[in-house]
Amino acid sequence: MRKVIEGIVDLGFLHLTELFDLSDVEVTGTFRCNNNFLTNLTGSPHTVGGSFKCSINNLTNLEGGPHTVSGAFYCDGNNLTNLVGSPKTVGGGFFCMHTSLASLKGAPEIVNGSFHCYNNNLTNLKGAPRTVGSHFNCTNNSLTSLKGIPKTVGVNFYIDKVLRDKFPEEYIRSLCKIKGTLIYR
């Protein structure tokens, strides 16, 4: 039986280089380990009932992170090249912008909120979630292909304005069921 920590655990801004071993713990609220000097997520809680925030560290991968996150997952502002180690399902949004991503490999299969992978080095969307419950934003990348595009986006889909001729709306909508608006930014 897992140990339970009720409420929020805030380890942000503490200059940590590693996490305490909470791998057999369930945190019922939000878990924050953002704005530290972490190079890995070893020791993360097994389950997080709220959001998980590991933004702005020195992470190169997400291995060792939580298995289940009921809220949002924030890993933006790191040195990630892929998303291996992410939970399979995220109850809220998934935020992996500004992380040097070259691949979405390892991304959750289902994101019930928004998925933001803008400002990275992506050339395609291989590994993207199959289902995104809200917005999908892949702007400011180097996309040459939409291979791997989600099957369903619950609200709006954002893509670079300069790709409008290469990937017209009809083409994108033939690949992905977008319930909202396709927005070229």
C-alpha cells in the first residue's frame, strides 16, 4: 500500500539537484519541483492527484517521473529531446514548450486538456498524443511533415502561418478531427 501525502508538495526554487525518494508515495494535490537544478526525475511520487510541475530544471529526459498525473504536466524550459518517461494519460494539459524537443516520442497517448509543444525543434509530429481534449499548439517548430498528428483535437489546432500553403486546412482536417478552429499563427 502506497503512502499518501495530502495536499500540495512544493519543492520549487530550493536549488535541488536531486529529489527525495517519494517513488512509493501518492500526492493528492499538486507536486512542484520546478526551478531547481534537477537532471532527472528519479524519486518522483508514483501518483499525483493534482498537477506535476518540473519546469525550468536541467532535465534531459522524463524518466523516473510519476506514472499517473490527474492534473496538468509541466516540463517546459528544460533540455529535453523527447518525452520518454511521460505518463500515458494526463488529466489536464501537457506543457512541453521551449525544451529543445526533436521528437514527441514518449508523449502521453491521451491528454484531456491542451497540448503545447511550440518553440521546439520538431520536424514532424510522430509520437504526439492520439487524443487531445482541448487545444493543440505546434507553432514555432520546423515542421516538414504532419506525420503523427493527433487523431482528435477537442478545441483549436494552432500551426504556423507560413505552413498554410504546404498544409491547407482541408488537408489537416482530413488527418485530424478538429472540433474547433484551425488557426494559422
